[in-house]
Amino acid sequence: MNASTGRIRAIFEDAGVRGWLHATPLDRPDESIEVDSDAVVPLASVYKLPLLVGFCQLVDQGRLDPREQVTLLPEARTPGPTGLSLLADPITISRRDLAVLMMTVSDNAAADALLDHVGLDRLATILRELGLTRTRIRRGAADNLRALQRSTGAPDADAALAVLADNDRTDPPGVYEAANASSGTARELTRLLSRLWTGDLLSAGQTQFARTTMERQIFQHRIAAGFPYDGVRVAGKTGTFGALRHEAAVVTLPGGDAYAVAVLTLAARSDSRLPRVDAAIGEAARVAVDLLR
């Protein structure tokens, strides 16, 4: 174990989590800081990042019209704590605005609607062509909640999530196994971010759309918390499910140097709020960036 890895592992240990990390400068892709970065981990809502890239590629290819309007009925929308999931009436919205809600407020209903238009098979082909052989998007949020209901025997999604958050109960079998969920590695997440930020994946217009959308993410309590300075920009996507707490982001410093960072964690507890874990994600990201500088 080298000193840099030891520092980051100590941060994870102090927060009571198992952690996986990969960080790399965008202009020096051969350099990196790593902690078990090739382990395949359930991604929770970080799966929305490869979904965004897949959507933007299909727009570039003329296979999806981002301005096409989609109507979502309340009884068919995926439950969730933000965005369209909370609304009581039918909503008509463009596909690109679904992508914005999916990334900025992690809207589950928007993400599932967008996934329906992209398609699991088409997304799998895109990821394979990008060389992301360990990133698998197996299902969206609705199917994930249905699987959790089946494994817990709960009557609805809220009750199933309550079972998962109860530290006095044993976790349902397989709930945190990568083979049962959308999954990936910290290394492949930073590879995807690096290619997105350097303009290697998409047209200039779709690159700008993806980057600007990620810069508008409202959640600032993980990687961004490690860089509490006005001159630092953090564009990322968080993910939370039970004991999983993640974020993948690009951190751009005032001088323009930029770093792709992915921090994935599995906590010993499943409380709905784990501020020590959130803080540890930011601290681990900051240490990794400082070491690369």
C-alpha cells in the first residue's frame, strides 16, 4: 500500500465505509490515484451518467429528436423524492428536458422515461462500442424498486426502502450485489467523464449540453463539499440507494486544470442520512486531486 492510497483508505475506514476510487487529470490520462478502482459496484443513480451519454449519442446520430414531446401520466411515473415523481398531474415535456431533470435533481421518473426511449439494448451497444466492458445498465429505477419490493415482501416502494434503511434488519439477499443491478467501476466512470469533457464522444453541441447539465446538479454535499471555493467548478452525478453513496464528477480548478474523479462507497449502516459518509466522499476526492496536482 503506498502512502497516497493509505490516506484515502483511512478516510473510508474512519467513515465506516468500504470505498472505491479513481481520479485522473484530464490532460494526463496516464496518471491516476486508485483504490480498488476495477471492482464492479452497483451504481445506484450514477447509472444516469452513461444513460445521458447514450441519449446524446443517439441525438447526434439523428436517431432521437431531443425536442420531441413526451406525456407522462401520474399513475405510470416512477416514484422518487424529486422532480416529476412528486407531481400529481399529467406532464408533457421534451426528451432533452427529461435529461436535464434526470441529471440536475436525479429525477427517477424522468430517467426511466428517457431510458424507455434510448432502450436497454441500444445503450448496451453504445457502452460496448465505447470500450466500457464492465459497465452494465440492467434496469431503471422502477425495476430496481420492484425488485426491492419482491425481496423485502413490502407492499410498496416506500415500505421497501424503509426496510432497507432499518439497521436492525438483515439486508435482503443480493441487494448490493453488482450482478443484480446496474453496475460499473470507478475507473470506467472516470474514463467516460474524461472522454466526455475532452470532446471525444459527442458533437460540440451535445458535449456542451451534457457538461452544462452536469454543472447544474443541485447536490453539493459530496465531491463539491471537498472543494468549498468559489473558483472551483464541480460537475457531477450522485447516486444513493440504501447503504450505497456515490458520486462521479469533473473538478475544474481556477487555473483550468481539470480532474475526473469517481468515489463509490458502501456504508456499514443504511440510514437515509449519513453525513459522515458524504463528507468522506468529498475529502477523498480532494486528497486525490491534491496528490495529482
